[in-house]
Amino acid sequence: MQARRARTGILARMSETIVVTGASGAIGSRVARLLSEAGAGQRLLVRDAERAPSLPDGGAGATVAVAPGGYADGAAIRAACEGASTLLLVSAKEAADRVAEHVAAIDAARAAGVERIVYLSFLAAAPDATFTFARDHFATEQHVRASGASFSFLRPSLYADLVPYWVGADGVIRGPAGEGSIAWVTRDDVAAVAAAVLLAPDEHVGQTYDLTGPALMTVAETAALLAERAGRPVTYVPETLEEARASRAGSGAAAWEIEGWVTSYAAIASGEMAVVSDAVQRVSGRPPQGLGAWLDANPGAIGAVG
């Protein structure tokens, strides 16, 4: 029902333009394709124009254009947003100054006249979230609110698509997740919700949606599922916070990045990720896909295990 109303809504707003940031990325490209299928006008903001998805123009004069520029490039963001009504702000790649990049993008979009911002945040975003990157998302949400824009916040759980990469070369997932649980969500489901929200703006004003898979799993259960699908041993070995930091110290990554990796596990242990929401079904009209179903539908992902 929600998806049907969304499609009806876009037909009445075909002349409006949606700016999609990160349009060459995993989420942004998916959203852009769904909007294209619905006939929406878009500007695809990308750092490298050659990596932008090639999409046909929509109906009734709705066009798809590529706008080069990064999140911190206020002039590029403002130019991309001129005459546009809505911005999909896909969160930037993790960085020490990511919040500053988001702030610059929000301010430039508002200066260009953007009235509505749909922001891809994170589950359990809070100023004191265990997962340090979730604190960045909360700070960004607060700036969107302060900007005066109409908003919708999408808060996905950790991505099921990336779970195979959690496994080390020795077939072990190591981290301080304890016995906590999580409902991994697929990027396809997140993109479907984002597109539905963008296409039906009047129905989602001021809403915050937790986006999760259909069921909770511990990391040990996740490892067992990966082992079953891969046909080889995959196990989970719990670490303390100190052990996790030490085991990653030789990676060459910056301290803030290592802390983000470590606290992503710690957020599972804390219970902050133990959320199952019906928002994917309710907003997109499609049931969320669980990790097992996703692995079955994407057998090539098994090759990434370990």
C-alpha cells in the first residue's frame, strides 16, 4: 500500500527534482535506479562523473543529470541543488571530519533552496552511542533539524551484504560482540525504503525509521550460518575491548577508525543493535530479506567468506 501511494505521489510531482548524493556508491546507485524506474527527475552527485550510473530520463520532462562534487564542496553542492526540492544525503565515507562534511552539504543545500532532506543515518544514533560512528550520525541529524528543513531519517542496522567480509582468512570472526544480537539488513531493502520515502514526501515528514532484517542473530549464529552456506568452518571468537584494539593495531588504520571497528562489535554486545523493526515492510511494501535468504540469492558472496 505504501509503495503504491508512493508511485502515485511521484506522478503528481514529476517536475520536482531529487538530488541523490553518493550516487555511484552502493546505496546511492540503488536508490537512483529505483527513482529512475519511477520516472523521477534527479541530479546525481558524484565525486567522479565517469562512475555515475547511466540512467534514462523520466517522463513529463523529468531528467537525470550528473553533478560532480564532494560533500565538503559547498559550491558544488549548492549548484547541484539549485531548483531542487529534495536532497537524499547518503552519509559520507567514515572520516575524522565526516560531520563537518555533512554540515557543509546540509548548509549548501539549504542555501540553494532545498526544502526536504532525507538522511541515511544509523540504528541507535545517539550522542553517547557505543558505536562511535553512530555519534556522528546523531550530530548530523541534529544539524538537519536545526537547518529548518523538512526531514526524514533512515536508520539502518549493519549491512548483511558486508557480513562475509567480517570473517578473517583463518575462518574466524573476532570482536567484542559478546552474546548480543543483531538483525542484519540488506542494502537493497534500505534503498527500497529510501526510494519510497523520496517518492511520497507528504507521508514521511518528521519520521525516523529503524531499518532492520526480519530476525535477530548473535554473531556466533551468524558464523554458523556462514559456515553452513560456505561449506567450511567459520567460527566466532569473542574478544575484550582491549584485545580487539590490540589485534587491529597493526592494520595501519588511524586510531579513530580502529575505534569505530571495535565499537561496531561492542554496540552489538551492549544490546543497542537488538532491534527488529517492521519499517522495511511498512514503508517499501516488501518484506525484509534475512541474511540466509540474502546469501541464497547472492551465492557469489560466499566466495568472500574468509
